[in-house]
Amino acid sequence: MLCGILSLICIVAYAEDVEKACFESCSNDCGPASVLLRVWGGRGVTVLQLLKRLQKLSKVYGRCMDGPQFSLRRKFVPVIWSRPQQIVVRISNVISSTYELKCHAKGFPFPRFQWMKNGTDLEGETSDRLLIPMNNISYNSNTYRCRVWNEIEEGMEYSSFYRSNGKQYRSELLSEAINLSAYTSELEEAKLKRLVATDKVALIIGNRRYKHHVELSTPECDIEALTHALQGLHLESKIYSWVFPTRSSHFRFKTVQLSDLTLEEMKFFILQYKKLLDDGVYAVFYFAGHGFEVAGQCYLLPIDAPADFRPEHCISVSWVQSIFQHCTPSLNLVLLDICRMPPANTMLFAEDVARCVEPPVVCQNTVYGFATSVGVCAFEAQTDHTSIFMKYLLPHLHDPVTVTNMLHKTFADIACDKKVSGIQVPELRTNLTSPRSLMDPIDIEGHTSSYESHTLHWRHLNELPEPVHVYFKEKDLYVAVFFNLLGHFNNKMRVGSYVVEVVKNSAGYDEFQCTKWANSHRAHLIFPEELGITHEEIVYDTGEGPTLFCIVSNLQRAKVKIHIISTIQLNGKGGIKCKVLLYHANCKASRTLFTEDADVLVEEANIGHALVTRILPD
């Protein structure tokens, strides 16, 4: 029974694994579920990890995920509200004037829902969403609620376990009342005023690994979550794309996501970002990391700032705004997820500030969202792997409301968090002249050239090298090196290497194959010292033979001057160099191997440009 249920879950969660398991089970006595469990066990997957995976899947697939969790005897969890705002109201369709109400609750078993109008159940409305056309909204104050409950019912397969010994097996909540007449003004405003962007761009920086300061926990998760949300606006906004018929309607942002930048690197990428801020653009600048404020001036700390830093070691927000000063974006959203406490050397720093006074810079259509107020810290939410600010910002990024309303909702949710309420108090500053929203569509009419230029520039920053095959004549083997994106990072990538041999196929043509001879060898990659390299991990179930994976970071520090390597020639183009070490699987190899070791063969390769290296100066 359990194996059958797990097989169902695997089809949803690990389609490639299921296909492989079904194939292998045809030649074995055991079934696909047994093969899958063996594969997962080989990867070190525990029952607890599987249970956590099922819990996450339940957010997407709902009640059908209960069965496997019952099998694993997950504890009964009473229903609770999963957001401070129990019911979220959205305008789901402007033209047909339809509202969407969504109830946010969670628990185990998965909650059941019943929508109510004026205290009476609405027949058939038993999902977490309710659509209401405006013509059904009367002005006599109709109210809507949602009743939410979960229960281990009598007669279920596991009822005796869950309903014994006085255990709780039922819980129920009733939501706050919603009166839609209060939202009609927002709908009318959306109909009357059509605002568009000529493009949408975002520079997203997270500094975590500081050399002389406390290392932070969440910046990389923060920037990955924000980038994913901004790039996903086009998915959330399909219902709007036909509402505003434009020559070119889009919603997603062109994002550049970078981590762990030094002072010079921060300055370089901010100056590069400026090139995208043309007329009518919606721009988002986000920074997560150490920061502080002195004498009314806010500063961002690069990872190489010394312990006794001074203004010249930091990036002032005024300097950032001075770079944007002559740009004319329609929206300039600056989100600073930093502390604003004064540094320890405040007096000395204040003297430096007085000597380095920068003239005030005013940029129109700017919205500042500070994670906290002057003199106060900003906190990281360890259990959610994000900062407090990002935790409550993410649910509102796709709301069809103005940017200022989006931040107001975020701040209200933070104020309801008992752990930080009254301790972390966000701040909003704005001189925005129009009710802009991140959900406004893009219309490139009259701005085609700049839009296409931005698109080309952005694509360069997201291009990975082509796979490379390095030949080792002594053993007549090739090492295949390939590259994958690591989330949305533009200065990190995942690199894999495996060994292949050229053999003739049934048609008589040469092709790369993972033969027994090839699989008895391994390939290490050694990158330049200025790049960050993680410890290599070997994976056996990629379909390509034993594959070594590592993560290469700090690509912005790559030296990419034009050169030609004897083993690979790239038409004179610059790129990242690496050494490829080939050795037998029984050889104890490491990155510290001496190249003169007779058991280790070494070749050099130029893998070409990767992500941000395409725009680096020689």
C-alpha cells in the first residue's frame, strides 16, 4: 500500500526518476516503487526529508497529498491562518469586473473550505478561492466569510490511530468578514487610468560572506526569492495581458542577480545597470547585506570593507542616486534590506562624513522601501531562510496594487509578527507622481530600439558556455564539461564533468559513449584562484556515467583577456580558463595534485564566456 502511494507521489515530484524506475523494474523482480526507494536511499534521502517534500507538495496539490502523509503517521496539525491577511482580495479581471477572494490557511490533513455570504453557505464554493462578478455586489453591505476546518473522519484507513487516546482529530476556524464595496474604488481607478512601462529591469545584490564582519545567513535566499518573483510576474499576469491590448504586452522583469560583491564590483555593476534606465522604464534596485546610517546618510557595506571602515570603503545611497540622477525611469524602486544602526566608530565616521559631504540628490518617481527605521536593526527569519522584510514582501509582489500600497501591506504584516513587532519598524519614502504598480504591462511602442538593446544586453548576462570536450590522447578519452544555471544567479554556475570514449554506433558513425573504460576514470576541474569553487560531488544517476559537480562562483572576478589555449581555440575570443585532470577512479586525486604525477593527465581548456564575464572589461 505504502509503495503504491509513494509511486503516485513520485510521478508528481520526480518524473525522470519514475521513468527510470519503471524501465529498471522491467528487468528486475521488484516493482518501480522499490527501485525508487533504493535510488533515493542511495542519494541519502531520509523518511523525514520525504515527509517534508510531501508537505511542500500539499501546498500545490492539496488534499491528494494527505494519503502518503497518513502512511508516514504525520501528526495531526490544527488549521491556522498562513498569512496575517486571512482573505486576500484581488481584481482578477478588470474588463469583466471580477474579484477573486483567496483564503490562506494550512494544517494537516489539508484544510476544507466553505464560502459563506451573509452567514449562509454558498453552494458548490468549497475551494480556497471564490470569484465574484461585480454585478453580484450590492451596496447593502453583503459580507463574505470562509469557514475552514480539517478532520480525521470516522471509517478512514487510519482513523483508529488518529482518533484514539484522546488525540485531537478536528479543528475549525471562521475568517474575518469581507465587504467588497470597499474595493470598488480600486477597480474604477484601474479602469480609468492605464499605466505602462517601456521595460522592466532589476539589479539585485546580496552580500553574505564578509571578510572582516559577521557573516549573514539569508541574503542569497533573499535575492533568489525576489528574482524568482520578479521574473514570474508574466505567469501571474496572464489574465491581464488581454485587458490592455498593446503592441507588445509583457510583465516580467529583466533581472541581474549577484552575490558577494566587493566595493569596486558594486560600483561597476551599478554603472552597468544605469545603461538600462531609459525613459519609461520600471527599475528595481535591491540590496541585502550589512548597512548602517550616520548623520542622515545611508551606507551599503561591500564584502571587502575593513573592520574600521570609513565612507570611502562603502557605497552611499546618495552616490547610487547620483548615478541614476539623469535617468528618467517612470518607477525607481529602491529596496534596502539592511540595518540602520550607527557603526561603533560613529564619532570618527561622522567627521569623515562631514569632510566628504555629498550634495543632496533628488530623483523623481523614486520609492524607498527600508527594511527598518533609523537606528534600528533588520532581522533574518532563520526558520524561513529569508529576512523578515523579504518574508512579508514576497506575498504582495504580485498584488495588482500600487507600489506604495504593496509596501504598506508588507509593513502591516511585519507589524503583526510578534517576534519583531515594535522592534523592526520598516520605513517608506516616496515622491512617485503616478500610481505605478509592478503589475503594469510593458508597451514598447516608440521604444523598440532601447527595448531590444536591453534584451540583448540581458541575454548576454544569462548565457552559459557551450559544452566542451577535452581530448586526452594518451588514453584516447574525452572529458565532457557542461554548465547549468544555479538558480537565477548571474555570477555563479554549476559545472559538471564526466569521461566519454568515441566509438562507432550501429550506423557506423562516431559518437561519444560512456563505456566501461570511460566510466573507470574521473575528471577534476581546477579553476583560477580568483573564482570560488565548492567541493566536488559525484553523482552516478545522471545518465552520462559518473559525473563530478561543483559550483563556480565569483565569476565577476574572472580574468577574461583574449588568449588562445593549445588544446582549444575559440576564434580568438576571451573566456574563463580551467585545467582538466584525468585520472583512474582508483587514484586518490584532489585539486592539490601535482601536474607531474604520472597517474594524472592534465590539459588546459578555455570554456568561453559565462554569464557576467561577457561584460567585464579586459
